[in-house]
Amino acid sequence: MKQTSGFKSGGPTLSLLILGAVGWSGLWAEPVAIVNGVEIERAVLEAYTQSRLQKPATEASEAERALVLQELTDIYLLTTQPRAKELAAEERLEAQAELQYRGLLTQAVASDYVSSNPASEAEILAAYEAQNQAAPSLQFKARHILVETQAAATDLIAQLDDGADFTKLAELNSTGPSGPNGGDLGWFTPNQMVKPFSDAVAALEDGEFSPAPVQTQFGWHVILREDSRENEAPSLDSVRDALKQRVEQQKFQSYIQSLRSAYQAGE
């Protein structure tokens, strides 16, 4: 059989004989095959098909179905051998199987809780308003010159006091990635910068450079605040999906916390 959709085909196997016997019309009936006395149920085949092909079994081609069933049959052949039964009794494998089961069940429970407790429009709006209230009120446009020592930064400020061009000084002296662009940082909100830097920018007036060097973990900065403007909030529609997800995550975390509290109270 020719290789299809990334699956490797082998010679005739039990799965292909089964396909010939049941025909495609009965492929999805329960069970779809019996391997060493163990039934492969339709639900298992559909779940495996979805996992392997990333699409529903009903959308799979005949060749894809054949290869999926071949793989699944091989899995059942291996796991129904006497040695497989012995290995299944080992504590390590039992623990791994338990963890996988609990993990899958946890995902199912979480998904079910979220779908049963979706974020309401009022909750999304409240989250939107809270986000806007917490957002900085201003944006700044600034340039900076980053150097390694305080003395170097102090010397640059002296040159600026004497009328030197900030952009040219940045191009010649800044060790930061914005140096070749004259130290241009574009527009940003204070929470996008480390606190000593954002505090220094906020303390300046538009068109003013820092009167003293500003130290951060990156080195010493000389900062020019070029401009400022009101920080416009994004539209509700543009952040609705993210807010909905955040609200639902918060509700689920609250649900988990309630379970923890009830469990601890019962101890």
C-alpha cells in the first residue's frame, strides 16, 4: 500500500483483513474489530483518528482510515500479549497510567466547568473597566543614551548642557540596541519600562533631558523625553476574547480554591 498522509504502511495486517470483511459502510459500527478477544470500540477508533489526523473520523479518507485502523490494531496486538499483561502490573506503569487518566479527566472537568459557567457580558465589561483604570494615564516618547559608567553619563549631560545634539550623542556613545537610531525608544507606557527608568521619564517635561544620570540594571542612562500623550484604552471588541478567557480562568481558579477550602475544612 502506498504511503499516505504521513502514515507508514506495512504489509497485510489483521486490520486490513477486517476492513475487507466489514466493508467501509460498517467500519464505524461497534466494535470495529476484535483483536485477541479484545474489542476495538468505535469510540476508541474515532478518538485515535482525531488524535492522529487532527480531524474527525468522518472526514478521513478511506486510505487514512485503513492506516489508522492498522496502527490501532497493532497497538492492541502488542498490548494483549502475555508480557504486556505482566508489565501492566508494574507499579511504575500503573502510576503513569493513573496520572494520564487523572490528567485527561482534569482537562475534561475544567472544560466542562468553563462551558457551564461562561463569562457574562457584565463580567467582561467589569474586567474591561478594571483594566482601563489600572492602565497608565500617559504614554511617553523618549530617547536615551546607555553607557556603562556614571562618569560617562555625567559627561554626556554636560555636553547636552553646552548645546550638543542628543541624537548624535546617542549614535556615537550609546551601547543599547537603540543607539544606531539615535536612542529612539518610540512610544511606550511606564509599565513597559523598568521602574527607575519610567520614574525618571515621568518626572521630566516634554523636550527635557534628565539632569542627572539614571541607573538601572542595564547601566547608566541619559534620557530625553520628547513628547507625551493620553494613553487611549483599546476598544472593548478588540480585547473581548482575551477578557472573556481571563474572567473564565479566574472563575475556575475560584472554584478550585473553594474545593481546597472545603477539603481542608474536612480534614
